[in-house]
Amino acid sequence: PQALAHAREQCRWFGGMVGNHVADLVSKYGEGSSAVPQELTDYIRAREGYDYSHHGRTGNPDTAFVPDEIVDRFCLIGTAEQHVEKLRALEALGVDQFALYDMQDAKESVIDVYGSTVIPALRA
């Protein structure tokens, strides 16, 4: 549980960054528009603004509104096997390119695990 909480905090910045873009879409198309799924509109409701000087950084204070469910849904956290499982699920939906943002406090170990475990598993 403590490792999961730490991983979520390390990745919460991404939910805030995405939330910033969702807020732009809601502003453009209006709340309740079919252009933006309601669950995304709901998750940014508690957003109070966004300071770009913290953009894309772990510990971004503008991400307190991002619930664990959004981090779990949009980020890769957990074991190498859980990463492979989520990436394969995305692949099954037609996703064929992945961009990994290794912006957390275990950069080298994540790169090592991807090189030794995740990428070979996806190529198999």
C-alpha cells in the first residue's frame, strides 16, 4: 500500500497536466458537451487553476485535485508485469505507439526494468 501511494504521488503530475488540457476542452466545448466525456469533466471540477512553472513535475502543487482513480487509469504504475498487462490492453484497442515519461524518483531502475523485462515481453 505504501509503495502504491508513493507511485501515485510520483505520477499525479501527469493527471494534472492532462486535466489542464481537459479544462481547455471543457472551456471550448462547454460542460455537458458530447465532445468531452462526462467522467473527465467531473474529475477537473475541483481544479482551481494551473501554474505552468510546475508543469510536468513530480510534486506539482496544482495536481491536488487529481484522484487516485485517474492516476491509476492514465499512468503505468506497479510491477513490470502490470505495465506489460496495461500496455497489451492498450495494444488490443489499437494503440501501436507509446510515449513513456520517466519523470519520477526511480528513473534508472525503470529504464533497466523496461530494457530487461517490459520491452522483451511486448516483443514476444
